[in-house]
Amino acid sequence: MAKERVLIGSPVRERACVLRAFLISLKSVEHEGFDIDYIFIDDNDSEVSGKLLADFKRDGSSVTVLPSVKGIAAEDSALRKETQLVRVAGYRNRIIRYAMQNDYDAVFLVDSDLIVHPELVEYLRAAKKGVISELFWAKSNAGHSSGPNAWLMEERAPNSDKRNAALYKKEADRRKRQFADRLKVSGVYEAGGLGSCTYIDRASMEGGIRFVPDREKEEKEEAPAPKETSLGRFTITGYCGCEQCSGGHNLNFSGTVPTPNHTISADLDYFPLGTRLKVDGTVYTVEDKGSSVNGNILDIFYGSHEEALAKGTYTAEVFLVQD
Ligand SMILES: [Zn+2]
């Protein structure tokens, strides 16, 4: 009987330093009693990362690198983000199709920001499950607590029923916590959803298993807090309502009364009146403009000339705040 063949696959859009560590770990994947090959989808912007993939070799294994499908407007970050999720799911499915077309007995799909333990593929294979993921905990966001890369089906249930939503959320949170606690003990558990580090056998591939974009989850996590997008570093200056700073104008350009910790003056070509910008933890509203406030300069309104002078001119990372 011919040796079984497992395809290790990964859509890759990764910084070179992280990718290097990932590829080193893939090279030491052990495969006692079966062969392994590799497939990558090169979705990198970084040339260095693309070259790392192109140079990846391992004796006894074939390595395939497929190009990505680009073409999403870079300036539309919301669309790009959503499309990235759709894209990654599509890439994983493309790898599954490739595995079926090329008669692999199983596929191991892994994200390129992980370091794979040498025995992991053997270990997952030995579990003899149709679909099995190695579990890890990760923070989706700096402020969040870490969660497992597996979830209960309940988390995906529609929560559009407003009457039951509060009760539902409490119960869902309880089950989610209970599930996460259970996962802290080593073992094999049933889950409603898996991601990032998944072994799928031939029968499951033929049974039609496919990845779907994790959009619901993503929206749920982001919904409660306003969305903040880094705009990069700006020059921050200060002004007040005095003659010297404001030339006798008592009101903002927008007609409102300037207020400390609230009013900011910006280049209205970039930030229309009403735009909310976060600087050093305070969310300001663009209500004013100034002859020297152009491009990446922002002018913060202070209650006194002394304070405006004391804060001086500095640079800070600025975030666009959107609901
Ligand atoms: Zn002043």
C-alpha cells in the first residue's frame, strides 16, 4: 500500500520576521509513516516575505506556491478588512480543493503566525478524527482577554430577537466561559467551530467541508466600542481663545463655543467639521480650522494661553473614531 500523503497548507500574508519562524517550524514537522508536501498562497505585500516562501524547500517534499487574488481598493479599509476575511476563507477552500484534486489523504491548514510543534501533525493524525484543530489561546485585540481558537455553535446563533437578546447574551457568555474552562484541561473535545490550525481528512473533504468567513464573530467583537483607526503620527500644537491665538474670534469656524478637551482644529480638506479624532486618550471633535493647520497638523484648544504654551508642539499618534 502506498504511503499516505498529507498536504500542509497556509495562506500567507505575514511580516518576514514572523514568517521566518513559522517556516522553520514547518521544516521540522515530523511525519513517521506518511509523506508531507506543502502549499502556500502568497498574499504578501512584503517582497521579503514573498521571497521567503519562494525559497522554502524541504528534502523529500514538494512545495507549491500559488499567487493570490489581489485588486481590492487599498483606501477602503473597512471593505479591505471584510474582504480579507472572505479572501482567507477562499484561500483555505482553494487549498482543500487542491488537496482533493491531487489525491492527498488529508490536509493540515495552519496560519502563518503560529509556530508548529514538530509532533503536531502526527498527533492530530493519530486522533483519527475527520476534522481536528490544535487548540491555542490568543488575544484578538490588545484590550481583550485571550480566547481559544474554537467556539461553541451557540456563539453563531442569530441574536436579532431583541426581546431575548439580553438573556440570550448572558446565557451565551456563561456557556462560552464554561466551554473555555473545559478546554483548559488537556483532551479532545467537540466544538461548534474551529480555526487556524486544523487537520482535515479525505472523507471530510469529500463530504464537502469548507471554510466560511468569520464575519459574524468579528462584527460582534467590534460592535460595542467605537472603531478606532490609526492615522499615523501628527504634529500637535495648542491654541486658546486669546487675541494672539484666535485673532478675536469667540466662536469656532463651525459656530460653536470652543471647549477644552473637546475642540480641535484641523485641515478641513482632510477632516470635515464633526470628525472625531483621538489624541493621547482624549476624543476631540473637529470644530475649527486655522491658517497654519494644514495636512498632518492638528491644533488642540486649551482653556488658557499658559496651558496652550505649556503643552507646546509635539508629535502623537492620532486615531479616527467612528461608530
Ligand atoms: Zn492664546
